[in-house]
Amino acid sequence: MVTEVENKDNSSGNEENSPKLKAVNGLTKKIAGDSFDEWKRLAGHSFTAGFVVESLRSNDEVYKKLHQNRPVKDITASVINKGKGFVSEVICCVIHFVDSTSESDIYTTILKIPGMDHMESVVDDTIKFLLNDEKYMKKLSGFHQTEIDFYEHLAKTLDVPVPHVFKTLPWKVGEAEGLLQMEDMTEKGKRLSVSEGMNIPHIKEIIRYLAHMHRISLTSEDEEFNSWKGKHSDNQLCFTSFCKMLGNPEPFLEVCGDRDYFEPLVKKYQKFGTNPEYIKYAFTQSWKDLNMAPVIVHGDFHIGNMMWKLDENGEATNQIFAFFDWQICQQGSPMVDLARIMCLCTSGWIRRQAEEFIFDFYLDELEKEMKKVGKSCPYTVDQVKEAYDYMYLTQAYGMIILPGFLNKMYRNDSPGLRKAKVDAMILRCRHTFEDIERLLSGELKHVYEKFGQ
């Protein structure tokens, strides 16, 4: 039996660490031997050691099985996505026990806290306007609520690998921080780097999961899952907020290394690439015009939002371990996620190699999935290709912000390595502009005439 000592001390000794918001504790009782400071704020946020311990003892089944009766000595916390996350801060909390037998005798848990204050020192000037945009902050709080809804209502039915989330709190901008508390997976899988990109086996693996997700979306009879459809439709307009940041191409032209090549193309397609009406059309209407049934999509697939299984040497394999960051999950085109990873996460030569087979490959995988429930594939290859092109063009022009962003992200690398990474991204931009030119002067010329002139 756990011996419990009722907690009556509600004083705070660490409020100076986060003066803007009231400390969040919630600890109901201590167990005998607990010596941690329950009011200690973690990583400068409103959440305290008491809050984390209470949540673990109440909600985390693994913690309850392994450590429920152990007194806690201290909790230390550190930001693990510094300079990498964009709309949230990810904090690893380490629980140290009074009776720990070694430095490794600890337990870790993750707090994901939405917001952008932490990005002040790392974002490019073209993005900083968002930091003080109250309307955008409210949009972010809506994105956070989407992610809460995903984990509480969709994850179990969608049947894809995601972290186990066992505590959520809504974000009330200016009043209370939002939260997702989840299992710590940092040592169980590995993320690829932005500069590294994906290979063909990675792409095939993702397509298999997309086909599975899409089959569930198209055929599920689960009432809770289907009640979500049509909700969070505002997320389809998420990327319209970023059009403003693309208005000044000069930072890109200054680092691109070949201004004579890029400047005419940037000027030609700037109006199209920064036109929120095209983003709106592609995400909300293009798939309808193609008579395609909508599916649940992640919406923000990129290399930082997925982890890969490890081999015996601790290196990333070609098998997915988990998908993260479902905050702009939405209903829409089946090509949203594939087009985004192909644009943002592959080199030009990998993408072009993949585009020779991925549409047939996707349809084959979806056909296999649909046969499991006695149904046929609802899409044709022509529909899929055109839907892909529409979605690819929502991402392509925005590539111009990445060289400058990476230049800051990799500022601690050696000068030579940093330059090589930025140069590789500039080459991706060149290949992307070739794709833009090919599509908008060819098969989708009518789209350019409507949205780019």
C-alpha cells in the first residue's frame, strides 16, 4: 500500500521564472519520502514539478507500473527542440527518485507546449511578423485543439504509429498554456535531418501508411471517427497565413548564388506563389473538381514530424517508428501529405525518380487496402496525378525561405559544413523552380492565368 502525506503547502518559490502566467500545480497528495519542490517551474513555463508528478501517477500506465510507489527527489527539464520547432516547445522532464540506484535509474516524460515565443532568436526576419500577430496566436490555439481532438478521437481508429498521449490541456492565449503530455520516444527512434532528405525506400514506406490511413478514412464505420469529419476545416487555410512571409524574396536572392537564374523566375511566379486564393482553391476545392472523395490528412508532413526505427547500431532504418504533430489534421485531398513531403523532404533527383512510379504505387497500395474490406479503389491515376500537381504547387514557391532558415538553424556547424547544407537546399530550390515553370507553362497554365497574373 502506498503511504500518502496530504499536501497543504500551496506557496510558490519559483514564480520569477515565468511571471506572466500563474503556476500550474494540481498535486493532490505526496507519498512518504517525496522531497521534490512541487512548485518548481519547468523550463520557464507555468507547469510545475507537482503537476508532472501528479499527471504521471494518475495517467501514465507505464509509470504507475514501474514507479508508482517510489518517492521523487527532483524533476529537471530541458528544451529538446530548441531552434527546430516552429509552433511549439518540446520539453523533456527527467524524474529523479529518492532511492535511485544509478544515474540511469530515472524516468522521462515529454511536455509539448504550443506557442512561438521561443522562436524569437532563431526565425528568419520574414517570419517574425507572426510572433506578434494576435490573430495568428489564436489560430495556433485552434491548431493545438485539433491535435487534442486527434489523439482523443481519431488516433486509435486511424491505426498508424503515434506517441501515447495521456494528458491534454487547451491553450487559452494570454491566460493558460496548452499542453500535450506524452511518452518519451527520443531514444527509441530517429529523425532525419532537413539537409539529409528522404530516399526512395522512405517514400515507399510513407505511401504504404498513407494508403492505409486513406482506406480507414474512406471506409470506417466507427461513429466517433466519422463524427470528426468536416470539423477543423479552417485548417485547410493554414498555409494562407504564410503567403505574407514570401512577399520579399530578397533574402533568398542574396544567398542563392545565381541571381541571374533565380531572379526572373522569382519575379514571374511571385504573385502566384504568394496568392492565398490559390492556397484556398487547392486545399478546399481542387479535389472536389476532380470528383475525389476526401480523406483525413496529416496536413504538415515533413521530415521533422516523423521518426524512423533504429537498427542494431542505432542508425535510422527505412521503417516508420512514429508520426508526430497532428495539429493541422484535416479532411481534404488524398495528395496533400504526399505532395508536401516530396516538395520539402527530397532532393530534385530523388523526387523526379519517385514521380515516375509513386502514383501507380499509391493506387496499388490503396487497392490492396480497399480489398481488405471488400471495396475497390475510388481513384484513377489521372485524378491522383492532377491532385498531386495542385498540392505540390501550394508548397513549391515557399521553398525560397528554407536556405535562409537553414543558414540560421545550422549556425553552430563549421563554416564549410554549413555552406554545403545551404548549397544543397539552394539546388533543391532550382529544381523546384524548374517544376513550377514546367507545370504553370504547360498542363496547369490555366491555373497560372487565373491566380498568377
